[in-house]
Amino acid sequence: MVDLGPLDGLAFDIVDPRFAACTVAGARIERIWTGSRWTEGPAWLAARGLLVWSDIPGDRMLAWEQATGRVSIFRQPANSPNGNTVDRQGRLVTCEQNPHRLARTEADGTITPLVDRIDGRRFNSPNDLVVASDGAIWFTDPSYGRSKDRGAGLDVEGCHVYRFDPATGAVRQVTTDLVMPNGLAFSPDERLLYIVDTGSTEWPDGPNHVRRFRVGLGGTLSGGEVLADAHGHFDGLRTDTEGRLWMAADKGVRCHLPDGTLIGRVNLPERAANLTFGGAGRDILMITATSSVYLCPVNAVGAAP
């Protein structure tokens, strides 16, 4: 893969002076790969120094090796992969849209199907996911990835967020009033869960915002107030160790304080889909954005995956 080098222009747009502390002086964005119609689901495999992401239209997953800069096919075909994350044992967990399931890649490369239905009904199209410190996997299930008639052939009524416990096999619906749940992330202490609702992609007056829920004992959710409106499109998000939200948006990544205040942006030439923190210090933003994948150093540390 040819090194595309840094893009023209500085990486950061400081909206609020508090964002300056999150930036690296003179930092620029590096595009490490391009060639897809929609990239998604970046996940950093720290033990291997590997960034993995999904090329959804290409039905494949690719990987960038930090030590060499090489990009290679990680898996193809890949069951229309979307979101990816890493569990507490360092294993890759993937939302597979076509079989409507979550699957885990084991250390030896074998794939373990995890869950594909609730109460005998198949999920719509698992989209994004996070793993809590207790091992439970929380994931969103909009109807993206189905036919253009989003309601056609759906087994589950509505689009929800679910909590799956791999230890027991139990799966539970935890939301009731989301239109198109999309990206999600915990606060560093896991007392809060942030969920993006991108219902505006389906209905002109639908939502496109991030909501904040309180996590209770047993994995219940309460609250759900709107924290920030996208005024465009949000998608995936992650938090850093200070509780700031880094959110994929129309023209790059937006950084919000825990109270929802927008403080800055990381500028990209195309719409961002998702992001993760990677590198040895978890201080490199690794961003999937429409056709490409970008890296940007920041003065912030990603919360535990």
C-alpha cells in the first residue's frame, strides 16, 4: 500500500479553548488506506499492533499493521461486517449483518458465533457494540443492512439496544424508544451509556443525536436525555479517560465534554463513520470515513475498550 502521506491543512478546529489541551501541536491527519464505498468498525488489536476495520460493500475486513504500514485482507467473505470491538481478553468481536449475529474471532483465528436472536426471533442488523468490564456485550440493532424497505421481513418489532452475556447466553432488550440506534460507548466508569440515534436517515423529522443513559444494577438503563444534536449526522463514538466524547460526524470527528458542550473538531475531507483509540498509548485516533481510513495523534487517552 502506497503511503498517502499527511493531508493538507491542520487537523484541529478549536471551538472552545478547553480543546487545546486535547491537541498535538502541528499534528496532521494521515490517510493510511482508501478504496471502499463505506468503511466502518475500526478496532485496535493491541497485542498484535493491528488495526482492523470493515469494508461493508466489499464484504471484507482489512487490517493495517503499525510496525510495517502494510494493509492486508483480514477476512473475506466476512458476512457483511459492520461494527467491531475488542473484549477483555483481546479477542475481536464483530457485528455481522447478513446472518444478523455477533461473532468472536478466537486467538487461533476460528470464528465463534455468539448470538443471533432473542426469544427465537432474529435480530435486524447488528450495527455497533461495546464490551463492559463484566464481559457483557452491548450492541445496537437498527434495520440498516436489510432491504430498502426497512420493515420488510423483520422478525423483531422495532430497533433496540441489547445486552448479551456470553457466560450465560442470556440476551435482554434494554431500550424501547430509539428509532435507529447506531453508535454507542460507555463513560470510563461505566455508569453512563451514550447511544446515537440516527433516525433522520429514514424519516425527515427523525432524530440524529446522542442520548445519555444511566446504567443501573443488573444492566438496566434509565434517563435517556438528549446530550447533543448532530445538526447533520452522528455515527460511531468513543470516550477518553477524562470522559470526553469523540464522535464521528459529517466532516470528521467532533469532541464534546461530558455535559454535551462541543469543544473542537478533527477535520476530514469526507464523512466519518466510526473511530477508536489505538497505538501503544491509546492516543492515536483511528478513523473510518466513507472511502478511507485515517490516523491522527491527540493529547487524550482512549478509555478501556
